Amino acid sequence: LPCPPNSLDRFIARFRVSTPAIKHLAETEGGYGRAINRLLEVYNADGYTGLKNFVVQVFRAHESRNRISYASWIETNELDATDFAQVQTELAELPKQALISVIMPTYNSNLIWLEEAIESIRVQPYKNWELCIADDASPNRNIASFLEEWSKRDSRIKYVIREKNGHISEASNSAIDIAQGEWLALFDHDDLLHPFAFYWVVLAINQNQD
């Protein structure tokens, strides 16, 4: 069973609430001096319990003000189709055009999902990538013909058919064996890549070349 909180635990908990609460109160009241006066007013009027409840109320207001919804963050920060051309221009000007090898093991893949996964790579504004697929001896023979067709359609797509099932780790290693890129990206056969995923990766590579 968990131990009851000791004095230090209670102090830390109160500190975590009271410190941002007082800071928030100072911002809304016009300074720490006025914030302290407000706290004294509450204490004189309602006692310790009233002061504690007031501090908790201020803390909740602070938390609510600083909470950013995921939808709001996406709206502010997410790139969309209108940014595609600008991103392509920015990528073309980067000094390091790293080859990214996408490592994809497959086994009895759903061909619809597999095609969507491949397309999510091909639509990237960054074009210096290769998709290295290793099929792990799938009983479904349509997988091999499917991969052959895609490799003919796009020369950046390479594949190997394993003779013996070795599960995801060995299949991934087989895909790595045919990779030539200096950077590897692991990718499942039923995943979708964010449209600007490679942009952020290559941007980070150029910003941190050491």
C-alpha cells in the first residue's frame, strides 16, 4: 500500500500549487505587492481554509490560461498543402541533401494499406530517399508481384524476397542490407508517413551536422 504523505511531500505539493498561483495573481493584480495584499485580505476574511481554496482557484485559472489544445497547436504550427512549394524551395537550398533509406519489412501485407504507405513516402516534398522493402517469405505470392510492379514504377523503391521467414528483426536487417543511405528510417507496412516528415528530418540534419 502507498505510504501516507509526509511533511516534505505536503510541502512540495503546496509549493507546486502556490508558486505559479502567486505568480499568476501578481500578473492579474499588477505586481507582487498587490498580490500579497489580496492574499492577506482573503486570509483575514475567510481564514486559512478560505486562503487555501483561493490559492487553488487561482492555480486552476493559471493552468487553464496556459493550456493549449492540440487542435489550436495544429492550427498554429502545422504545415499544409499551401506550404508545399515553399518547403520544396527551402529544401533545395539546404547544403546537405542526405539520402534517407526507409526500411520496410512486409509479411502478408494488405495491398491497399501497403500502397497507401508507399504513396505517403512518394508524396514527400523531399525527394532524396529510397524505400528498401524486405518481404519475409509471405505465403501470399501477390506480394512479390506487387513489389516488382512498384520497383519498376519508381526506381527509388527496392525490394528483396526472403526465402525463409525470420520475423520483423531479420526482415528489417534484410532491408538494411540493400540500403545505401546514410540515414535509416524504420517504417511499418501499414503506416502512413506525415506529408512533411522528411522535411523536418532533413532540416534537423542540416542544423546539427556535427
